[in-house]
Amino acid sequence: MNYKRVLTIQDISCFGQCSLTVALPILSAAGLETVILPSAVLSTHTGGFTGFTVRDLTDDIPGIAAHWKKENISFDAIYTGYLGSIQQINQVKDIIKTLSKPGAVSIVDPAMADNGKLYGAFNDEYVEEMKTLVYSSDITLPNITEAAFLTGIEYKEKYDKAYIDRIFAAMADNGAKTVVLTGVSYTEKTTGVAVYENGEYSYYEHKKLPVSSHGTGDVYASAFTGAYLQGKSIFDAAAIAADYTVKCIENTAGDESHRYGVKFEPVLGYLIDRLK
Ligand code: PXL
């Protein structure tokens, strides 16, 4: 196996199975040296909980990055998820510039919206700043809501391939290189991932489960990053991550007390097998 060092920058939601508590175990299981940079520490994630605590770590980030630079620590890949503020988006841009090895890949999950709406903490100004990070990255993994915000194209619940083509064309016009668009569903019983790479569209379709769970975007992006850095093609990594995410949702479905995240740990073996 290829031993690569990846840095992932996102928050720690202590309870709730998302962001770093998902990314670190999944990337480690994929066989990667995983370095974390927590952007904030929250008692829980912000989806469906009230009264959570937040410790913003913005002021700690420059010192951490400067120490790594001094120690000559650099990365084969930098993968970002939920970032709490505009200032943190700018810090991430600096870190990508200063701590990437030559040829390193930047993978940006613009985790800021779902189901047609921005998450509570974000506004239009945040979206404008996120555009600059997304459009300068090598690979980005938005869902349809995020892609709509990133392009200014209206969000639609029902659409056809022409709508997805329009999103890809607008993202490419803005500078996007490779786009892995999640949650693209053309039929009632199926959903999938649309991939835009080198100007070409491809689509991986799989069954749609009748439940939606929090944190699946983070599971997906982490599994994709793990598979891609282990040498899978963009399309194969997108498909493996989709199959793994389906397994996680299946493993959680039926447990109404577990809607805050997915039980991804018991099925990590499946992901590891797919990476062999
Ligand atoms: O899963 C994305 C995510 C990550 N981190 C925090 C969140 C969310 C989504 O709501 O609130 C803190």
C-alpha cells in the first residue's frame, strides 16, 4: 500500500459522528497517515441539536501551521470539510499554499448547505469566500444544494441531466477542475454520483434508501479521499465511496434513536476490502 500523508481540516463535533470524528477513522482505515487540524470544537454538530457549545480555534491555526512549516512537515493531500468562518477559509488557502508537497492534491468539500438551504451558521458572504476555495481546488465534492449556491443556478428537487450539465458547465467556467457531485437522482428508486473530469460527464447510479441521515456527506468525502489517495481513479473512488456510504446508511436504518449520524464503524471492513 501507498503510505501517504493527508491533512484534514474541519471541526470536531464531539458527539454526532460527522466531520473529524468520521474523517480521522475513515482515512486511517484507508491506510493513510492522517494529520488533523481542528477548526473548532463543538459539543455536538449543529444539525438537529440546540444549545451546543462552540470553541472557535481560528486564533490557534496560524501558530499550528507555522510550527509545521518550521518542522518541515508537508502533505501529499489536503482535504477540507466544514469550516466555521470566512477567516478560516482564508487560513485554509494559505495552508494549501505553504504546506503542500509538490504535486499535492487539494480536495474541498464545501460543507455548507443541504436540502436547498445553507446551514445555520452561514450567509451569502460565506458562500462568496467558499467559491474562491472551491474554484482553486483540484477536486471538489458538493451536493446539489451546495453546487446551486456555488453557481447561482436555482436549486431544484427534480431535474434532468441537462440541469446537471448546466451546473458542471458553470463550475468549469469558474475554474473547477474535477467535480464529484453527490446525491444526483434521476429516478425515484435510485440516486448516485455525477463526476465531471477533463470536461467529461460520468455517472455512478445506486439504490436510494428511504432514510436520510446526518453526516453522510462527511463519510462520503472521507471515503472518496481515502480511495483516491490509495490510487483509485476519480470515478472508482466516487463509486467505492458511494457503496460504502450506502452500507453505512443500511447499517443504521431502523434505529430511530440514531438519526444524528451513521454507524460507519462496523462496516469499515467493507471499505478496507474495496481498497485492496
Ligand atoms: O456534517 C457537516 C457538519 C460538520 N460540522 C458541523 C456541522 C455540520 C452540519 O450541520 O454542524 C459543526
